Amino acid sequence: MTEYSTIITEIPADYSRVGLIRLNRPKALNAFNSTLMQELAGALNDFDADEDIGAIVITGSERAFAAGADIKDMTGASPVDMLQREHLSLFDKIRGVKKPVIAAVSGWALGGGSELAMSCDMIVASENARFGQPEINLGIIPGAGGTQRLTRAVGKALAMEVILNDRTLTAQEALNYGLVNRVMPIELYLEEALKLAAEVAARAPIAIRLAKEAVNQAYETFLREGVADERRAFYFLFSTEDQKEGMQAFIEKRPPEWKGK
């Protein structure tokens, strides 16, 4: 199996036909950088091509699924820089995985971490999971589908509060609003996700693939257009002074001073 520097992959012995990917940047709470995103895309592609794998689970640690993007990696970026790095296009590759992908989420799932979980087909959360889109505090907006997928999952009013006012959702709130499939005690959430993946993987592979495509077709009608609009707005915000101030303030651990330009 391929060796990676920011993720760990394995095929758990007790769960037939399941591939497991662990995000592994513990000091950064699994925040995304270009290496992690590229390795994640590669591991998903490998499992998707493996005929012995029927479903895939993505998880982090008990403390954090993923705390968004690495802000230091983006602070001085221009719109063209962000476009050329193609970080966000890697989320499209997750959507392109043909086999079912289940997110096992514990702790923080913020920004891109929340968007990664929502890009998966199902979510099993631990009781301490927290979902949020705090990009507004940096002078930007979600750029990997957050404005679109969250609104479809929980409705306009709550999505507005999460995205405009940095509200986080508890695991139970996420369950109540239909964002996650189930909530489990922290010691059981990963086991439950692997069990669910094994049950799905045991079913007819072609039927599973076509069923996933059909559900996504129903869910994503007009979603691609919405994500494209969101992405253009996200890139544009890297030309604003507020974006530079928001990210610099984050790094310096001080409140930002917004200028509205």
C-alpha cells in the first residue's frame, strides 16, 4: 500500500471490502494543505479502482475531523494564485468517486473540513462532533461547496446563520436537521461508520454505483452551477483588503479590523 505523509490508509481486517483513509496532520488539527489534498485524492482514486473495495470511509482523529484549510498557506494569495493551485478542484474528484464514501466525523469539522464531510455520501458523527463554516471571520466565504450543500441539507435559514454568523452545529443538531445519518458515542463512531460501509459494500456493486449516481442527480440538480458561482466569489475575495486583514489577524491571534474593501 502507498506510503503517504499526511494521511494513513488501511483495509481493516474486520470489515470486508472497506477502505479506510485517516487524515493525519494532528498538530494542525488535520487542516488541509496542498499535500494532504493531493494525497487524499490519490488514495480515493486507488480505492475506487480496487475491485476488492466496495466502500470507503474517511476519518480524522477524535479531536478533529478537519479544521478547514491551512490559513498560512493562503494568507498572501491572489485570485490567480488560488485558481492555479486548484485546491478546490480536488473536492470535485471526491464527488467523482464511483463507490460510496462515508465520513466518520469526531471533533471539529470546520470550513473545508465540513465541506469534505458534506461531499461524502453519508456522515456518521460522534457525540462531540461540531460542524461550522467560519470563513466569514477571514473575510471570505466557503469555496468548496459549503454555501450550496449546507443549504440543501439544513435549509436556507439555518445555513444563513452558520455561514453569515459563524454558528456551529452540534452533532445532535446536525442529526435533527438531516446533515448526518447518525450520532454515536465517541468510542463507537468509527466502528459504526466501518460497519455501515461494510454493509453497503456487501451489496450488488453495479446497482450501488447506479443508485449513488441517481441520488446525486436528484440532489445536485443545479448544484454544479451554484458551486461554480460560489467558487468565482471565493476567488474574487482574495483581491480584497479584508481577506488579507482577516487571515493576518487570524495568524496574529487578534480581532480583525474590517474596511469593507
